[in-house]
Amino acid sequence: MVCLGNICRSPMAHGLLQHKVEQQKLGWQIDSAGTGDWHAGELPDKRAMANMKGHGIDISYQRARQIQNIDLDEYDVVYVMDISNLANVQRLAKNPDQLQKITLIMNEVPDAELVEVPDPYFGIGNEGFEQVYKMLDKVTDRIIEKYK
Ligand code: 4NP
């Protein structure tokens, strides 16, 4: 799961998918990263942790990191949150195998209202985070159904 800072959207996506994978005992390896390195080593944003906690999911075990080329070998599918993330991660890819793993996450919901998961970082309060939660809750259900 990849976004810009790896402190808001991708940690929420990571936490949601991890939670569902554990519930269903699927044994998949899930991780998240940012295209930027400004927040490397940090906890998720307090608002992201609070929103997720409100939905019964703890993401305080996560620490931000920047995506590296090796992630495109290590993982079978690389989901990005928006079109800017898509361009940045595609630029990191070194071969067609790596390139074909990179997908805009909302592509998994064909009837989705929005094709990008909006960045909630500069918003005020919980509203943007709740919108992100709802989108990611739906799409992670689809991902589970698709690959399980
Ligand atoms: P994220 O949100 O990409 O969903 O983690 C952001 C976090 C930090 C910044 C931008 C977006 N930032 O500019 O520091």
C-alpha cells in the first residue's frame, strides 16, 4: 500500500487489509510505504490512528518508510492511492514485471465515485479520514475476494 507520506492513507489501507487477512487467516504479507521520505520512522498521523481505533483497528505498530525498488520484487501487488503516487512508483520500476504490479487501488472498485483516495492530511478534523476509511474498507473487501 503506497501513498505520499506513509502516515495517513497507506497505513490505513495496510491496517485494514492486515486486519481482514488475520481474521480470515490468509497468511498474506502486507506492508505500506510512502513515495516521500519526510516522515520515515514516524508513527501514523494521530488522526489516522484515532479514526482506525474508532473502527476497532490498532495501527500503532506501523512506522513510516519510503518505498524502494526491491519492494517491487518482494510484493506481488503494489497498490497506490492516487495518480501522482502511480507516476512516482512507475518511475521507480526497472522492468515490465515490476511495472505490471503497480495498480491504482480504486481500480478494484469499478463503480467507485472517486478513482483516487483523497489526501486527508491538510484537512481539518476526522471528516477526511472517515471518507478515506469508508473507501478503503470497501476496496480491501474487494481485494480479499479477488485474491483469496
Ligand atoms: P499520506 O498524507 O500521503 O496519505 O500519508 C500525507 C502526509 C504527509 C504529507 C502529505 C500527505 N506531507 O506533506 O508531509
